Amino acid sequence: MFNVQHVTKKFNDTPVVNDISFRLESGKCVALLGANGAGKTTTLRMLSGLLKPSNGTIEFEGMKLGADIREHIGYLPQHPVFHAWMTGKEFLIFVGQLANLTKVKATELADYYLERVGISEAKNQRISKYSGGMKQRLGIAQALIHRPKMIMLDEPVSSLDPIGRREVLTLMQELKEQTTILFSTHILSDAEEVSDDLLLMHHGQIVEAGSLNELRHKHQTSKIHLSFKVKNENYLTDISKLPGVTKCFIDGDNIICIVKDMELARQALLARVSAKEWPLTKFEVSRTSLEDLFMKVVKD
């Protein structure tokens, strides 16, 4: 859907986004993941046509380079602004007409999307009465009102309370079955929960791209978490010398073992525990989390 080639954006000769290249496929939910200040918002604003790149090209499927793509995309900024005196339905009709829909069609689609995002019961309430989660749902509805091929959501849940956050994430899970979604976030668990593919951004550059499983496989680190009734430090030296174990360290109430051969290390550990009658209280195998993956990538 998007083909981004060597895109850079500078402000006062300082690159905020620096020579990024990636492709976005249709029918996917893609998370643009990075810490605050990584360049995510600037990237989305360039993709949506709100900012012009300093260098590079952004091609949208089936359109000439530089063509107006607004009818094909929907956009929700990080801090959306609404006409608070309007009702939710009035606002969607207004936005639909701005997108060149007739008033009849805009009204029809406003009712449909208010129902779709779960706030149809509040359609005749003034937006000033909406909660944060309801406003984000309304913002997603305005991004969808003209039935775009793709929607872009900039930090859609970062400012919400836990209930509003859950509402919007559930909505995104449902919407990704029907349209392509690109959303930015710095919340790792949100990206892990709803996205198919990841774009990891760090200091204005795309440092990794692919599905979560692909990136996990590429950066896989197998770990075993152990705990004993008495001081874990008593066992650290012996465990670190076992076959298949790369290194061990204390983390809170656990011994964390980084292993290069999980089966070999598991057998050796359990055999040693049995032979020495160690008072083992915890034995847990873990795979690479998105947090582990992200920290490894940004440190490499």
C-alpha cells in the first residue's frame, strides 16, 4: 500500500526522521513502535500528506507520485480536536461533507460508524460530555467516515485511562479485519496485542521491520527463571557452569539463566537439582518478549 524510499525530514537542518525505507502491505495492522521523540508522529504526518519530506519518496498504491491521497486514507492525530458544541453525529456528518460526501450519504455513514465504534447511544450528546475513550472512538469514526483504504492512528490510547484504553484496543482488534491500520505507540504491550507487523523506530530510523514472530526468531533469547527457598546466590556459581547455560544473574527474587541450548540446559538443571536436593520453588521457561526484543535492537 505504501512504498517509502529513503525518506528524511529535517527541521532547522536537524534530521528528525533520517533515511527511512519500508513497505506497508494492505490488510495488515502495523505498529510503528518507538520511544517518545523517536520520529513516529513526523513519519505519520509525512505518510498522510500533512508534511512534505525533505528527501526521499512516498508512493501510494495505484497513484502517481505526489498525487493527493487524502480520499484513500483516514487520520487520527495524537491530540484530536473536536467542536465540543456539536453532537457526535453532527460532527461526523460535518467531516463526511468535508470529504465530499453528500449530506444524505454522510448521515447514513455517520449512523453506521457511530454504531460500529460503539457510541451510537451517545450520538445526540454534545461532544463536551464525552469521556476520553468516547472521544477516541469518535476520532476513529471520523477517520473511517469516507471509507478509506487505510487508517493511521497516532498514539490512539496513550492518554486514556485503563477502561478507555481497553475499549479502543478492542475496537482496533475488530477493525483490522476490515481495513489496513497503521498506528504509532510507545506502549509495547499494545503493539504486541493488536499488531500483525512491527516497525521499530529509534532516533529517527527504522531499526527493524517484520512480524512479531519473525523478529522474535531473529533476536530469540531463551531464558530459564529459577528460585529457591534459601538465598539464590548460593546456587548461582554452580548453575552458571552447567551445559547449555550461557550466563546467569540475579534479578529480584529470581536467578535468570540465559541459555544457548534449552533442552540441554533444562535437563542439566533438573538433574543437578535432583542430585543435590536443592529446595527449588520456581522453574519457568520464557521466550523473548517484545520489551526484550526492543531493548536488544535499540542497544545494538
